[in-house]
Amino acid sequence: MRIAIFAAFLLVALGYAAWRGGAPERTMVGIAVTIVIWDRILVTFGTVVYHSVDVGYLALDIFGASSTFILAMVAHRFWPMIAAPLHSLPLLAHFSRAVDVQMDPVAYLTMQVATSWVLPPLLIAATWRHQKRLMKNGSDPAWRSSSKLSRPRTATS
């Protein structure tokens, strides 16, 4: 039942972000959809294991962590800086499993999926805030400009 509730919650969040979000929110929708499809492929082909390090989910979590980290670096938003660590925490599950092979499989599973419950409300709030900024300012920059990412020049350089 909790999987169905999460799936419905995620679907609402992704739909709202795809419909009303800016480019960073829609990018997160693409990342999340990729993760969901990847997850379904792993489950369909029966490659999911919890008694040892699950290589399929390790690769999926590396993708999720790296893609949201890149999003956090280039988006002109604060919320991706919350999403990136949330996607990185499941990597600790794989590390913990590799270090302690006696770890309870339920603990391994819980460590992998627990933080995913935070993403739907975060994405809904991010999309709502984007809409508020659009109404207030008339625009909402999506991406950091390259000049803001480069080191500022000083009088001596």
C-alpha cells in the first residue's frame, strides 16, 4: 500500500512540476522519470538483491546523485541543493552494505528508499515558489549565468 501511495504522490508532484515548473523543475521531472523507469526495469528482470550490494541500484543511485548534483550547480534555485544530498544518501546504503555484509536486508532497503519520500513535497514546493516568483517579478531565471560561476576579477588580475 505504501508503494501505491508514494507512486500517486510522486505522480502528482511530477505532473505539477512538468505543467507549471520552470526549466530546473522540469529537468528534475526528467531525472525522476528516468529513475522510475530504471527501477521498473530492475524489478521486471528480477535483478534486485538485498543480501549483498545491489549493483543495479548502485548504478541508479550514482546516476540520481550525480544528475541532481549537476542540477544544483547550474540551476538558479535553492531546492536542488536539498535534492542533491537526498539523492546522495542512498549511496551510503550501498557503502554500509559493502562494509557490513551481515546488515539486515530490510535496513539496506530502507536506507535506499527512505529519502525518496522527501522529493515529491520538495518538488511541489519548488514549483509553487517558481509560480509565486513569476507572478511577483514577471520572470524567474532558470539557470546561473556563466559569469556568476567564474571567479570575479580583481584590480590586480
